Amino acid sequence: MVAWQKADRLASLVYRACKMLPRGNDWLFSQTVRCAISVPANLAEGHAKGSQAEFRRFVDIARGSLAELEYYLHFMENESLLDEGRLTALKASQIETSKIVLGLWRSLKASPKRAWDQGNRIAEQVEQSEIYSAI
């Protein structure tokens, strides 16, 4: 899933960048890294829940974490806690990830419930030709 890949990359970028924070900012390191890691973690957990409603709920939580991260990056910029180049890269990755996660949330909201099976698992659509070619 592209959204998870982008979120995972963002979490790693945030973790590495926050290691560069000046001493005495342990609270900011912790909060920023936690919300960044929360994004791919919530996408994975929501997908594993197996129901469209649960997945959408966890994607919504991921969106909230991205908004929280956006504020921390804003705060770091205002306080000149990281160099401009690093902040620019982080903000660009956060914006890109936010757009993709929002698109995922919108598609889940718009998709018909029949896309999910009765057992609350994502329905897999397999063409007959795929079945025969695998034999």
C-alpha cells in the first residue's frame, strides 16, 4: 500500500531528523517521533482489522497524527530547532503523505460496502485466468 510506504518513510525521516534536536528537547523528540510512527502503525492496524469501517477509522486516526506532526514541524521551524533544509524535506514528506492518506480515506468512504466480504475481510477479486495460470 503506497500510503503505508510513504508513512513509513516519513516516520524514518522524522526519527533521524529529531536525533539532531538540541539537548533538552527530549519531550519534543518523543512527541514528534510518536506521532510520526503512529501513522504507518495505524494504517497497518486498521488494514488488519478487516472491516471497511474499522480501516477508515484507523486511517482517520493516521490523518490526525499527520496534523499533529505538521504542528511540531511548524514549532521546530519557529524555534529554529532544525536546519532549514532538513525541515523543508520533512514538511514536503509530511504534505505528500497527508495527501495520499487523505485520498485513501476518501476512497474508503466512497467505496461500496460490497467491496468487503461478510467475514469482515477485504474481498480478493481473482480472475479465472489467474487461477488457471497458477495451476
